[in-house]
Amino acid sequence: MCLILFAYNMHPTYPLILGSNRDEFYHRPTAQAHYWEDYPQILAGRDLSKMGTWMGLTTGGRLAAVTNYRDPNEEVHGKGSRGDLVADFLKGTSTPEQYIQRAEQSRDHYLGINMNH
């Protein structure tokens, strides 16, 4: 199960501590959080298979994360990577509301996801 954790005003030096896990198969290669060479404004872990991410932020203050759920009856072939949703938002300039609205329209192109803004 994917989850996102945060602590607000719990540490004297760090007002916000944020973390998430990547709930995928162990054989799927990943890189730990780093500034991406191809998008140096993005700080995020990276799915090295599909080149997306499960959580990241930019030097300009954009933040995005995705959690998933598995539906054993859902058709998995031909679906896009959920990590593209996070990466595309971090690369873009649309507001969260605009991006969620567009993503909701293509929701069926991805396996089960939770989206909020």
C-alpha cells in the first residue's frame, strides 16, 4: 500500500517533514531522491523503468505525490504509468486545479490512483 506521511511543526529546525513510500515490485529499478539531470529543478526519486516518480518537488515550490490502489479485476495492459502524472505536474506550469481537472479526464488511462488537490 502506498502512503504519504507528514509532520508539521514537530521539529524545531524543520517545520515540515514529508515522506512517502513506493509500493511497487522490488524488481522494478528506482533511484533515490535527487535533482534530475534532464529537469534540474525537480527533486524526486525516480522510477528508472518508466522515468516517472511517486513524489517530488521543484525549486519553484511545486509539490506532487500519487498513491495507488490495486483492483484485482482491473485490466493492466495498455495503461500509462501513474508516475507520469506526478512528473508531468512537476515539469508543467498549470495550477493544481487545472492539472487535476485534465488528469481526471484521462483517469481511465492509468491503473487505480487517488487524486486530490
